Amino acid sequence: MDDDYKLVFSTLSKRATRDAVTVDVRIYRGKDEEGWLLEVVDHLGGSTVWNDRFPTDVEALQEAMATIEAEGIASFAAAEAESGPPTVH
């Protein structure tokens, strides 16, 4: 039995930069799972993960980019003094 959990990363995963702030937009799913997970990771490793899965990786990317445009990319960048659990959308 294979105990390793296999992730499949979308080719749409990307790095986004706005106003001198860069985040990694990660879109992935378990190898045998349906729906895509969306995670945005800041330069310090702070993570924002959406609760719901997206039917397609395109929809996940569209949500990430829409959120960056609406809330600003800095909303994903943790202050260096902050620590704690990931933010959830």
C-alpha cells in the first residue's frame, strides 16, 4: 500500500507581483480527488487557503486574481511580527 499522499499542481499556479509585493498562487488537488484547492503564500511563508474547492483550476486562478484586485495583494502579505494559523477565505 502506498502511504504517500500525491499532489497534482496546476500549470496555472504562478507568482504574482503588485506594488512590490510578491505572492505564490498555488492551485492543487490530491491525485485522486476532484476539485482544486487554492492557496496564496506570502514571502514569509504565511498562507491563505480557501475553504471551498473549485471545479476547475481556471476558476481557482480567477478567484485568486479577483481577490488580489479587490482587496490588494498586501492583504496576503503577513507582517514580519505576525504569526499564527493560516488565513481562510
